Amino acid sequence: MGVIQATKFTGGTTQIGYDTEPNECPFCHKKITPRIYQAYVKDDILEIIFRCPDSDCGRTFIGIYKNELVSGNTWQFKLKSTSVGTFVEANFSENIKELSSNFVEIFNQASKAESLNLHHIAGIGFRKALEFLIKDYLIKKNPENEENIKSKFLGKCIKDDIDNVNVKEMAQRATWLGNDEAHYVRKWETKDIEDLKLLIKVTLHWIEMELLTEQYRNEM
């Protein structure tokens, strides 16, 4: 928690308490403790100007805070986002790129949308990426069923066609959260887009372990 003297929109200054500083530079993406330069407050929005301390970067960016009730009658400005910096694509193994180049492309497009704070469409993008990953995985394992797999609902593909228990269970849960991103009412209210991304990564892990196992069995 920090305290800063902020310039008010109407003139003068006021002392403002806030929860935390950003711990990653949006430009170089290194973990940092940013330098603080100035702050401005208007109504329930606080903007703090930070600078990356890394000598190879040194870029200036803005942390955006919103005043929220944290407990009882206590209010605090909480960090919500930083100004847009540079986007870094997720890195995937050659096995995953070869398995589903569409998954890689869609996942990175969804990640870029998220970096621009387009959270509503980012979630749907991650759900679409998951579908391409699972269907390409199944088509690789069952090429004779390609057309059937393409036309099948994702949930049914997972239920009927995946034999690997770890892949099945993680893909199923990722699908539940992915579907929440497209529906008016969320079923899993305690989970969010971060949980969806984590479940996709866990699903990827088990798929990659299976691919590597098959690779070394064939090579040795």
C-alpha cells in the first residue's frame, strides 16, 4: 500500500492512498519496482505516472486506479490497468505449433485483445483457441474421423473421443469456463479469464507430454 500527493482536476492537491504499484513494465515486460513521478485524481479515478527503472528500457507509463469500497466504510484506490505498452506473443513448443498452428494464432490474438483491456472478446477468443487445439489433437490421433470431429460440438468431442484422462478432465473444465465467456449469465462465478488461461495451459501440458512420449517411443 502506498500514499501519494495527487493533483486534483479542480486544482490543488490531496493525499491519496492506493493499493500497489505495477510490478511489470508494459514495454520491456521485466519485473520491476517502478519510479513514481506524478499523480492526478478526478472523482474515483487516480492516474499515477511511473517510469521503468531498467537502464535498457526507461519508458514512462501510467497506472490507472479506481476508488473501491474494500471493507466497512474504508475506500481505497485499486490498480486496474496500465497504459498500453508492447505486446509479447506467447511462446509455444514446436510440437504444439506443428499440431495446431491455428490454436497458436488464435491464442495470441486473444492475448493481444486482453492486453488492450478488451476482456469481453478476449475470453471468447481463448475459448475458440481451445476448440482448435482439442480438435486438431483428436484429428491427429484419429485422422479417419476428421470430418466427424470437425462438425461435432467441443464438449461431445471431449466426452466421446479423448482417452487421456488428464487431457479430458482439464479440457472439460477449460470448456466450462470458456462457455461462460460467451453466455449472459456466468455459471462459474468464482472463476475468471485467468483460470481459463491456466486450464488451457494445463491441457497443453498434458497434450505435450503425450506427444513427447509418442515421439520418443517411435525414435528409440
